[in-house]
Amino acid sequence: MMLIVFEGLDQSGKETQARTLRARLEQAGYRVRALSFPDYETPIGREIRAALDGARDFAPDVMQLLYVAYRLECREKLDLWLSAGDIVVCDRFRASSVAYGEAQGLDPQWLDHIQQYLPVPDITLLLDIAPDTAVVRKSSGRDRYERDLKMLGRVRQSYQRQSKAPGWVTIDAEAAKDTVAAAVEAAVLPRLAPPSTREHP
């Protein structure tokens, strides 16, 4: 089993690289599950989406509590998959709340503490880009976080600080998609045991 998490600013390629890695691992014979945080179609996710679109005016701590609440909703499913020996690939997880909350003046230790009952990733892949790159990649339809370049700079700084912890790998996501995908594989594949030959339900 392994919990693999992609972190980074919006437009850093997390969704693309998570999908690419999942396909690569399934091709190699691994059982892979995928999650993206948050899912804007759930009740909590819809509240988050409304806030990002400006229809709600939640304080920063309330926003992060909503994000964490959604992850906790998924905890049972995550635990089940991991205990079954599956690989789980996540687009964002615990570090996102620390990064975005810290960027808005919240205590990073508190942000980490409220997520203490969530699984700890085995490897966190930080897809590092500059905020200006995010703007170039998505010039319209940006939410309130995406429009605040100064805040995104602080988010990036938090990610870079967190990435000094064990289990993190920083990848230059300014590079071409194939180059990033190759770096992701080089970081992940050596850490995996051979795929199980057991039958899956």
C-alpha cells in the first residue's frame, strides 16, 4: 500500500500528473485508487466552491475547517483502500490546508493538528511553479485565491518550507509535461514493492 499525494499551486499540473501516474501504475499491474480534494459536488464541496466564487464570505479558519471536514469524510474510504494494499493517488491533501491557511495568517501547527487523524502520505510530490506561471496557464475564470498573486507567493513559500520534511520530493513543474511525468516516475517507482498477484474483488 502507498498514499501518494500531489501538491502545488493551481495550474501546476497536479491533475494531469496524478492521472498519468495512475495509468502508468495500473499498466504495471498495481491496483490504484484516486481522489481529488475537494470534490465540489458534495454538500461541503459546494460550500467551498461558493466561497471561492465569492458567494460566501467565510473567514480563513472556517474555509480550512471545511476543507479538512471533507477529507475526514473520506477517511474511512482511504483507510479501507490502504488496508487492502491498494495505492492511493491524491490531488491535494493535508499540506494544502497548511499552505493556504498559513498564507492567510493561520498557525501552521494548528492546521496540521486538526488533520492528525488523517493518513500520513508516504510520498508528497510538490509540483513547483511560480504564481506568474499559473496566471499564464489560466488567464480567465480564476477564483479568489487564484487572483491573489501575493497570497499565492506565500502559499508557494509554505509549500517550499513543508517540502524540507521527510517524504517530500520537489519537482520543477515549469518543465514540459513529459519531463515532469518522468521525474514523477523516478521519484515514485523505486519506492514501490512489486504488484500483488492476489485477486481483487
